[in-house]
Amino acid sequence: MAYSTPADLRYTPTDEWVRVEGETATIGVTDYAQHSLSDIVYVELPTVGRELMAEQNFGSVESVKAASDLNMPITGTVSAVNSDLESTPELVNSDPYGRGWFIKITASDFSELQKLMDSAAYAEYCEKRG
């Protein structure tokens, strides 16, 4: 199955994406992740102002199938959380790269983006996993 992997994003091996716009980075989970999890019923997110390191756990998602931890793609301070997910967590399933975003951060080290996969590499990574 082919999953959506927008070219303007960077991807982690744990299926998070990051979109950088100026000093702000938006983070969510990929189409592959939302499809694997199935129907998402709950999202736990950090508080605004929390500092998080790359690869650190920043929350979790629960679906009818399983619960999964969320991991930071890059280091930064949380500047916004998607409060819409409290009442409508299914946005992650219907629009993982748009209205289903999780957090926005003020990034501390943009060089960490170089460690992440681009769209083509992530698509290949997903294909290998089936």
C-alpha cells in the first residue's frame, strides 16, 4: 500500500513528521502511523512551555488497537498544542498532515533535521515494513 509522504516534511523511524516554518516546527504522526493504529480515540499531549529533547517521549496516542508513545523529532520548546484533538482525536486519522497535527515547537537545533528521513527515504522505509 502506498502512504502519503509530503515532500516538505522530514520523518522519524518512529513515524512522526516535522514541518519547519521559520522558527516554528509543527509535529504530528504520519499517514502510515495513523493507518497502522486504526481508529484513534485519545491523544495525550505536553503542556505549552515544556522543553523537550530530540527522541524524548512527548505524549501518546490510543486507538482501538493499541497505545503508542510519541517521540520528538528535534529538540525544542512547546509553543502550541492542538486542543482540537481533545474532543476530536479522529482528526489524526482523517487529516494527519493538516488538522491532525499534535504540537508546535520553537526549535533549538535545526541541524537535527539532517538526521531525519526525507519523503523518498521514508516512503521506502514504510514499504519495507509492509
